[in-house]
Amino acid sequence: MEQPIAMNTLSQILEKLRLKGNDNELKLTDHGKMQSKTLSKIYKPEDLTIVKTYRFEGDSDPADNSVLYLVEDQEKNIGYILDAYGIYSDNLGSGFDDFLKKIPTENRDEQELFC
């Protein structure tokens, strides 16, 4: 059996999602919900499950620190939420953090998600 290639960078994971047809980015709307433009859907926290979390830390630049949340909706569509750490976050205020805290978490194996 062929061993999966380790995915160590954000770009490797995003490319793998794209190749699987799961490059559905979700962004927080002004109304406090997540929206996927590629799926034409708007989500409340209870509509999603975080199935994998990746943290990336830049070797020399704190602006390179980011978190990638892989999420699944109730129809088994996979998407992702991307955010930077701390002061470099694209999401100001507590709305983004509050939304994430309400999403149930189920940590899945990479092979289950990418094979």
C-alpha cells in the first residue's frame, strides 16, 4: 500500500483540497454567519463540524502564523476556514472567535479526509 505524502505547509494542504474538489473557503459575514461562495451556502455554527485543525508557524515572520480549520457541513461538503494568529488576524472583534467556539469538533485522520 502506498504511504500518503506528509503535508507540512499550508499551500500543500490547500492544493490537496483543491484537487479533491473541496476548496470551499468559508468567511464570516457581516451578519455573524459563515458563507461559502463556491457552495452558495450560509452556515450557523451548528451547521458545521470542525474535522481537522492545522496550525502553521512561520520560521522568521510572525505574520506567517495561521490556523486552518477543515469543516464539514450536514451534507458532507468539506470546506475550510483560514485565519492568522493574534494581531495579524483578518477577523476583528470577538464574533469570529465566538462562532468558532460554538462549532462542534470531531478530529479525523488525514487519510480519511484526503484519500
